[in-house]
Amino acid sequence: MFDDWFNSRRVEVPTITRNAAQQAEVDAATAGLALYHYDSCGFCRRVRAAIEALGLDIELRNVMEDRAHYQELLTHGGRTTVPCLRIGKTDPATADWMYESADIIAYLVERFGVTP
């Protein structure tokens, strides 16, 4: 029962291999992203696995280990639910805050899931 619920919105994540120049472009594009998470969250684990498979260098902000990350998530994201992907890192007040693991994974696959 729970397996169906947890996997109902599963997104296929390809494993990506890039050359150095392609990876440099992707690293520059991910510089504006941060994932708010904590280690024991199963939904966060799914997003971190997708980040790894896609070869992305996204800053991980553990809300259980750093109270400032928790507070920033609450203040600017509007809630403390994780995982949450912050898109646009320079000013948290104007950043986009994406919740829901399946939505985050779908966004990452759509944006970074193909080799240029």
C-alpha cells in the first residue's frame, strides 16, 4: 500500500555522462540552486539520488544541522517542508521555492537530463 503511494509519481532519471566542458556549463547553471533537506527524509533521499545520477553540483542545505537554513526556508519559502529546491540563490526573497520531490526531480530531469 505505502509502496504504491511513495512511488506513484516516480520520474525516470537517466544517468548522465558529460565531457569537461559540458560539465562546466552545467555546474555554472546549478550555481543558483540549493536543496533544503535532511538526511533521514525518504523523499529527500530520492531527490539527492536524482542529483547524483544527473551529475549535478547543487548545494545541499541540511535544515536539521543548520538552524539558519531552517529559518531561511520558513521565512522565504513560507513553510518548512522538505525537500525544497531554491531556484535563484543570490536573494532568497526573490528566489523561486519548489516543493515536492517528484516535481523537483521532474524539473531537474527536464533542465539537465540531456547531454548538450
